[in-house]
Amino acid sequence: MSSSFDFHYKNAVLQSGGSTLICGIVNVTPDSFSDGGKWFDPEKALEHAKELVAQGAGMLDIGGESTRPGSTPVPAEEEIKRVVPVIRALKESLDVPISIDTWKADVAQAAIEAGVDIINDITGLLGDPHMAEVVSQSDVGIIAMFNPVIARPHHAGSKIFPSFGGEGVFTTEELDHFTRLPIQDVMTAYFNKVLALTDEFGIDRQRIMLDPGIGFGLTKRENLLLIRDLSKIHGMGFPIFLGVSRKRFVVNLMTEAGFNLDPETEDGFRNRDEGSAALSVIAAIKGVEVIRVHDIHHHKIGTIIGDAVRMADEIDNIDFAAYQNK
């Protein structure tokens, strides 16, 4: 099945319109908000990655720097030391696309040389002035995220995050204008800036996937509005990459509803994943191409059900026994 939302990277194509692809998270960090330190050792990271693929992940996203609120920025040299050995090991051991979660051009370059397939940039190439050039000189795919922290640096929700660069990308007038716009319109304006940059550097738009930036300096209402209106990204002509796994606003919603969300308890940790998986059902129904998650099991169930609803007209022709092993 092929559509205008197909995503091209290297010599491969991720086709849109079929089953939702699950991207498993491998954080090679000591301080990520959900699993910091668990996979900091390269051998443990490789073992974890293999487990994720065995459970049903069709893609892996490797991160060497936590971007949670209050986290400490990591020098590019340290980030490279963390991720490159893992990328090389994964490329030797697994046959799934590998992305690197970084906004730094030097890290992206090192990851490309190590064999990575996709650059997942949480600034949408706007954080590091050299990132667009690095991407343009390769054939990797690019996931460009809308970063509200860059678009609204003076917003209360932005101030708790570390700096993601991007100084001077938007004029003072533009930043002031963003404070008065609905968040969906801020996202569109941000992506238009990203696309102007990628066009300038000759990056084929078929190599671009867009991420609405859930959880980055947004209010609860704004997170929900962006999820509700995900179709705006398809309306721009691009596939969607969505990360909602264990986000703070999900935790807050479920806590308000009276659920135990204490990560130190088994019930609390499970409830976080089940709440996140509910959003995966919505994402699959809306035709999101890729969801980025920590826990494969719950999200696999969610995407199977969501995809079944979206593809209801074809349901009798879908082999779910094979589908479940993708």
C-alpha cells in the first residue's frame, strides 16, 4: 500500500496507510525521565533493543541526552561516546531502521558515519545551524519536531526545559505573535520555517516526517488539541511521528481521575503505560505512521485495535496473525 505520505530514508521506504509502526526507545543516558540509567551500558542497551524488536518494535530510536525538564545538557563529545557504539552494534545485529535522537550536528554526523538511518531532531533542524547541511550531505531520513520551547521561549512551560538552541531563528516580532496564536497555528508556522530551511538545502520532502512535539512546554489543553488535530500534519503532506509515551500530561490526567501513577509501584507503572497506550489507539485510528514508545506490549495492543478501526472496510482481508508479528 502506497500513499503520498510515504517516508524515504537511505534506500528504503516506510509506506503509509498500513499498520502503525512502533518505534522502541533506547535511552543510553543516566537521567532520562522514565528509564534513565537502565541501558547506559552499551551491552545492556543492545540487549534491551533486541527485546524491544522481539516484542514487536519495527524501529528503534537511540538517545544519548535527556531532554526532560530540568535535565543537564550533554556535550556533543559525550553524547557521541554514548550512542555510536550502540548504533554500530544494532546495525550489526538487527534488521530494523535505527534513528538517533539528537539536535546536535556533530552527533548527527557521527551517527550517520556509524550507519544510522534516520535523524530524529527535536528542534526540526532549527536548533543547530549546521544540522541542515549535515542532513543534506547524506541520504538519511529526518524526523522534524515542532519544538514549542523554541517557538515560545518566555512561556512558563518552556522555562523548565534546557536550551535547545535556535536563538535568532525567529524574529522578536514572530515570537511575540506566537504568544497570541492557537498552538496548532504556532506548529504550522514552525513547520513552515523548517520546510523553508530544508528546501534551501535541497532536502527532498519525501525524506521528512513531522512530529507535533507533544509534552514540550505545552499545557494540558495544548497537548490534547495537538493530538486531536493531528490531521493538520497530514494536511501539509507529511507522515506523522508521535511520542506520547509516559508523558507528564498523561500522568496528570490519570492522577486527576484517581488512578495510582506512582512509578515506584507496579500498578502505578502499568497505569502509565496503559494511559499512554490509549493515545496510541487514537493515533492509529488517525493514521499516524510511527509512534515512539517505551513499552511495546501495551502499545502493540492499542495500535492493532486502532488500525482495525481505521481499516474497517478491509478488515476481512487483514491477516492479524501475521500483522501481530510485524
